Amino acid sequence: MASNGEKGLIVSFGEMLIDFVPTESGVSLAEAPGFLKAPGGAPANVAIAVSRLGGRSAFVGKLGDDEFGHMLAGILRKNGVADQGINFDTGARTALAFVTLRADGDREFMFYRNPSADMLLRPDELNLDLIRSAKVFHYGSISLIVEPCRSAHLKAMEVAKEAGALLSYDPNLREPLWPSKEEAKTQIMSIWDKAEIIKVSDVELEFLTGSNKIDDETAMSLWHPNLKLLLVTLGEKGCRYYTKNFKGSVDPFHVNAVDTTGAGDSFVGALLNQIVDDQSVLENEERLRKVLRFANACGAITTTKKGAIPALPSDAEVNSFLEGK
């Protein structure tokens, strides 16, 4: 257990980038009159979500040795995320994504990564001591797209597992980044049976199973014997949970959503922060439902503001939101 009352460390592995978000919603990129810089990247969002809720987190990944890269590292530090796992690449730029916010608050992406620094993280650059100190090791699938980052991802996962970390996986499908749908599915599934917690969205469930039915049978087709918790997030419809011994759904909170960016990362950060020091929650349905209600609240609050990181809530914000319900 964590010594001297310190919370267990959640290490998040993968990409951090800058989203350029149009100043006007509901217009195409070409029509957008201007863009705002919004730091993002799912694994980085999760690390900040954890820290903002009072947990301990670290980020492992590679940024460009450029103004944007140093800006992002500064944002992690300012938000209390440990930065000993960050590398800088002198030859490649920090990744950028232009994001269209459709009128319903949902998003479309156009990426600038050819190659970006995050894709060039090598296994020999990993801070293995930091990774070994993780109680939870969390990752996505974007880091599986190309070498050398793919090898770094597999190595980090293996080292974390050997050191006794709980492995948490949110595939975070970004189809435009993959050479083909088939390749995306193959690579996302290539590490499936390693993770003990997996969170997929309803869209990812359809993509990975090929079924257009969002039901228990479809979800359970993704189950594997090492899994402790499978979560399917349903946007404004809440979430479903599956464990070895029980399954169910948790109702959503209805809010005025302006931007869904980061809602899933907020949900994951909240969940991991609640279980990092007591995994027995995963075997107790009543306690798990409480944790998922809290995570749903975090996701909902995150959609009420523009941008992912500025919208991630603090513990106090979530508690007052829940008291109002």
C-alpha cells in the first residue's frame, strides 16, 4: 500500500497534443473564423482529471522540443501531474489537431502528425522507475499506431504489470489516425486481454464488435478472463458495467452540454482515483455503483464548459453538484 498516507500513483501513458477549437460552434474547419488553443490528448486529460480530484498522477510520453511542447509540460506541472516521464524530441513537433464542434457539441478531427513527437517515443527513453511505482497504469490505443512508440507502449505495460500495477485501457478510437479500419481493430484488440479495466464508448463497442446493438450480449463478447471491470459509456444515457459476478447500468445526469471533449477522460480519471487504493470496490456492486455515479457526474460537469482540461472538475465541484441532485 502507499506509505505515509500517500495516495497510490496513477501513471497515464500516451499522447498529449494541442486541439485547435473553432471560436464558433457548428461550422466546418474551413468556415471557422478563428481557433482557440486547447491542450488535450486523452491520457494527459486522465492524469489531470485524477490530480484535480485530489489524486496522485504522472504522465509518460513525448512532446516536441518546441513552444507548444514546453507549454503542455507546464500545464501538466501546474495541474499537479508528475513530469518525470516526459521526454522532448528535438526533431519532431508536438502533435496538433483541428477539431470541429458540431452544433450538437460533438466533434470531428483533422490531425497534424507526420510524424509528431509522441509517435517517436522509444522503449529506451522510458522512465522505468516511475512506471514501476504505479498502482494503476492507464493507456489508450493511439500509441499503438506506429513504431517506435508501439514498442515503448508494450514495454511500459509489461514493466507496470510485473511491478503489480492494475492495467486500465480506454481505446479512445480516432479512426482518421489509423491506416485502415481493419488495422485499427486488429491493433486495439492486440492488447485486449492484458487489461483489467476496460472502458469503451457505445461507438467503440459498435466498431470493435461489428454489431449495431448496444446490449449486454454485445458488450460481453468483449469480455476476457483477466478482466475485472468492463465499462460501456453511453454519453447522455449514462453507463453500463460488467464484472465477473454482476452487471448493471448507472443513470446519467442531465446537463446543458456545450462540448463533449474530455468527458470520457474525466469519467475514467474519477473511476481510477476512487479505486487506486481499494480495488475491493470492483467486487462490491453497491460501492461500485456509487463510484460510477461520481464518475458520471464528473463526465457530465466536463461537458458544460468548452475544452477538456479547463472543464475537468475538482472534488468540491463534484460533491456540490451531487448534493444539488
